[in-house]
Amino acid sequence: MKRTLRNLAAASLLLLALCATTTASAQKTGGVLKISFFDSPASMSLHEEATGAALRPAMGIFNNLVMYDQHVAQNRPGTIVSSDRMVME
């Protein structure tokens, strides 16, 4: 009997804690992302730099320049999605 009562009390406290939490505020577009970094890259040219100090900051710039249709099994030039379509999805 004590074990069942203890389990019921624990479950109710867990349920109360889940219900009492608030939702996170929505993210806003725009702004400046500031991060700490261990080094200052010499340039943003990925052909001239091969260190982690140059590649990591540049990944956020170059990763999504070309997007392919995610519903097609094989990427090819005909499945490139335009930038205005990426914004709508």
C-alpha cells in the first residue's frame, strides 16, 4: 500500500512539474550571432585556408548556398531548389 501511494505521489509531482513549465519564447529573425572562438581566421577563402580556425566559421556561410529537393532520391542539377522556395518551406 505504501509503495503504491509513494508511486502515485511521485507521478503526481512529475505531472505537476510538467504542467507548471512555460513554453520557450519564439525565436526572432535577424540579429547578430556572437560566439567565442579560439582564433581569428586569416581569410574566408576555403581554397587558401585548411585549418579548423578558417573552416568552422565559413561552414555557416557556405553550407546552404545550394539546396536540393529533399523528396528526390538522387541529387542532380535538375533537383536544385531556388532560394525563394526554400523560404516558403
